[in-house]
Amino acid sequence: MNVKLKEKIRESLSAVLPITGIVLMLSIFVIPMELGSVVMFLTGALMLIVGMGFFQLGAEMAMTPLGEGVGVQISKMKKLLTVLLTGFLMGVIITVSEPDLQVLAGQVPSVPNMVLIMTVAVGVGLFLALAIVRIRYKISLSMLLIVCYLALILVSAFVPKEFLAVAFDSGGVASGPMTATFMLPFAMGACEAVGGNVLTDAFGLVSLVAMMPLITVQVMGAIYVIKSRRAEKEPALPDFGDNEIIELWEAC
């Protein structure tokens, strides 16, 4: 346990220290900060390093064996529809619990938090189901990526720039620590259960999972544009004053 925890804290150090150093350099030479703010920032960075270490340790201990076990059991199911529904639900549940996605949703005031979270979660669930089909039927990863990128480029032509930026950010947060620690062992377990090659069939899952939220969020943006245009075409209701309303009421 101690060895694993030290390893995770070292990984957190390697991720947090470069950013901390850049911010400190900026606060000294570009935008001077008060001493109290610097102390609070350093305290937060220290707490972040320790917290990320414990979080990654817990995620690896809990989610990795869970993902591998679920992948093995799903691959043994006979009905394809049951397999796809199970994979879809697992993808949605894991993505909703992703902490990075919660933070992103709070930074987009124009979209309700739950709408954005569920849009990304549905996208991950769909692609996890697609990844199961790919592993089961040994579909080429490069072919799937080409088709998905073409769809992504096509949809982006009809989406406002605001949604386009959020979509690309959502693809990154959807493949965070919770998702990665569950889905990689999940794919490896499913691949080994069906007798596939782990290197060619299991890996590449995260690339698929990170792509689908881009498409679903952009589709949400396209729907938003369509609804806005319909609202603009609808005739506005006449603005009656208080006296006119009273006269209409008496006339009725």
C-alpha cells in the first residue's frame, strides 16, 4: 500500500509541479501577487498533490479490477443487445462520476450542468457499446476513427463556435482518471475473454471514448441553433396594456 501510494504521489508531483512553477514565475515577473495569495496557492497545490495521489490510488484499486471483471462477464453474454445496453449504462455511470466533467460543466454558464454532463455521458456510453462491438467482431480501429472524424468535421460546420470549444474540451475530460482506470481494464478483460489480441483489439478504446462527446455536444449545439431559429420565426404576442386587458375581459 505504501509503495503504491508513494508511486501515485510521485505521479501527481510530475503533473502538478510544472504548472505550479509556471504560475509562480508569472506571479513574480508578470502579474505580481500578494504574499497571502501566493501562500494560499502553494497550500492548494500541496493539497492537490496529496489528494490526487490518494484519488488515483483508490481509483486504481477499485475501478481496475471492477472494469476487468465486468469486461470478462459482458463478453460471455449471448445476446448482443444485452451486451450493448450493459456497456452503454456502464459508460454513462462512469462518466457521470468523472470529476473533471463536473468541473467543466460548472464553467459553462450557457448550458445547464446536468444537460452537459448527460450529453457527454451518453456519448461515452454509445462509444463504449461501439467499442464492445469492435472487440467482438474485430473491426478495424483506423476505419472507425476515419468515419468518426469525418462525422465530427461534418457536424462542426453547423455548430456555433461556443459549442465547438466546449465539445473539444469535453472530449478531454471524458477520458479522465475514473474513465481510464475502468475502461482500459474493461477492454482488456473483454478482449482476453473472446480470445482476441490485447495490443490490437483492446487498446484504442480511450481514443474512441474521447471522440464521441465531441460529436454529441456538437449535435446538442446544432439542436440549440435550430430551436433558436424556430423561436425567431414565431410571431411575437401583442403587448396589451392594463386598460386593454380589462376591456377585453369585460367584452368576454
